[in-house]
Amino acid sequence: MLIVIGLIVAFVLVAVFSNRATRGCRWREYRLSGCDLRTRWRCVACGAEVFTSDGAAPKVCHAPNRSR
């Protein structure tokens, strides 16, 4: 019974603290961009393409047809 309650609490916490701006986005790093200073990222869900200078995946959706 304790495991079931723990799983329910974990599910609720993930749902509350997840980033809804990128929920549908699945970012993939494109390593053959030819640019050494920035990292190129492409979303396989919406097709958005962005560059980041810190090498981390984007935190918000950059879809061209999505209202923000």
C-alpha cells in the first residue's frame, strides 16, 4: 500500500513541476552544423530549429505555427 501511495505522489509531482512549454517537443542535437560556437537543435515533433550558445536543449517551444 505504501508503494502505491508513493507512486501516486510521484506522478502528481511530475505533473505539477513538468515544463508544459516543451511537453510536445523532442529536441535532437544536430552535430554537423559547422558552427563551433553554437549548438544546433531541431525538434522532431514540430520541426522548429534553434541555436543555443550553452549547448543545452531549448526550454521553450519554438514552433513557427504555435501560438505562445
